[in-house]
Amino acid sequence: MRDILKENILKLKKEKNAIILAHLYEPDEIQEIADYVGDSYYLSKIARDCKEELIIFCGVKFMGESAKILSPQKTVILPAANAGCPMADMADAEDLKEMIKDYPDAFKVCYINSSYEVKALCDVSVTSSSALDIIKNVPNKQILFLPDRNLGSYIAEFFPDKEFILWQGFCPTHERISTEDIINAKAKHPNVKVLGHPECNKDVRDLCDYIGSTSGIINFATNCEDNEFIIATEEGILYELNKRNPNKKFYFPGPIICPNMKKTSLENVYDALCGKVEEVILDEDISKKALVSLENMHKLGEMVVCGN
């Protein structure tokens, strides 16, 4: 039955001239049928540049919003319409307005894991894979960073000359990873490198041999000569890790599952292609303001650093 459903999805996708995008944390069967699988930065570029007019975005709410902001003329559908992001929900636009009043000279940086209302108030959006390159191109000495305090503190380590004001948000899934989890995993698998995500807290990051985005972790594991790794991020990444590295072994320090990323099903994707799921609709004025921060993300992320 699952194979028939997959066939029907691929047939409908062709008929509708649609493109299916999936984040690396999505269920295996979703990644399997997707045209492109990747992290938030990569998928945002695909959504912006693709020729297809119908985007089926298998991810969470802020991803669908970002795709719609970058391509307002396209139809964007989030198959699991109730798939949100707790971290994004921790940053409220009204509270941010008040914080901006306290730091009028700060350059406002929001993680892409934020609502489009928050993006509309910020100077640039960043992803975990693009943040360092973007901040290199920001001349301001004071950075207001939200919503993830963990990613913000990680970035701040690379820029001791800048003052970072951190919003106190976090990813519940990565926050649950403890130093004890990492120590126990290392005890079971001695001399194995730990690859972690910057959304982990600092105590966990300090135990990692490599810190990077989902795509960064995959590339490191693929290019490294080692054959075993401990992976400190959401377990959906295992599909791509195994796909690229069939002869390597990957261990997780306990169950690391984002319930929202796991909401998308094949049935959801089929319904989306059948027009049974509402498209992403955004307030036009707010969306235009949010577009500035996303355009700056791509512009600053792709700049050659010259003297800053």
C-alpha cells in the first residue's frame, strides 16, 4: 500500500508540475520521495529559484512561510499544516519591538526558525549553516540575536569584538541532549568522534569534536576517514547519513526526536497535491518587510569578505 501511495504521489507531482522539498529531520519515507532534501538554508534557495509554481514543503511552519515570502507568486503548501516550531513560538513580535527600543543601535539578527512577523522586524535572517559567514559581513558591534540562545552563544564565540544580546529561546529537542547522554555514548563507543548541532547547549557542544548544521554534520561524516560517529542532533538526519555512507555506523545519545518534524506523512503529501490542504497565506505588508531579512540572508551569506 505504501508503494502504491508513493507512486500516486510521484504521478500527481508530475501532473501538477510540483516540487517536493523535505528537511533532513523529516521521516525517511518523506525524504525518499522528495526532489530536494536539505537544511533550511539550502531549501530556501531551492524554493526561491525553482521553476515549479507549486511547492510542497515538508517541514514546519516557518519553512513554509519563508518559501512563500521568497516566492509570493508561487503556491506553497505545508502538508502537515499543524507542524509548528516551539523555538519560533518563543519569540513574539510585540516583545521584540520593546527589546529593540532598549537596543536601538543593535543589528537585529533572527534565526530562520522564527515567525515571519519576527523576520519583518529584523535586519537579516540566518541559518545554522550560514550564520558565521553572515555575521562576518555585519559591521555593527552590537548584535541582537533571536530566538535561539544556544546558536547565538555559539556564534558569539567567534566574534569576541562584538556584543551579543541573546533572546532566551531554545530548541526543546536539542535542549534535551545532556552532557550525561554524550558521556554515556562515548563510554559505549570510545574514540568515536561526536558531531553536534549548535542548537545544543554549550556544555554539550564542549564535548563535541565538530559543531555544524545538519548539512555540515553530513558533509563532515562523509569526508572524514573515520567509520563511526556519535550524532548529537535530530534522528531524521540518519537517512541521509546512511544514504551517503552505507559502510559507516552512526550512534545517537538517546532518542532525539522532534515531534513536529515527524508530523508529515505520505497521506499528507498526497492530500496536499490533491488540493485538500490549504496553501500558505501571509499578510502582504508583513511579508514584504520579512522579505528584506531573507534577501539579506542570501546576499550577506554569499558575499566575499573584503576587509570587514
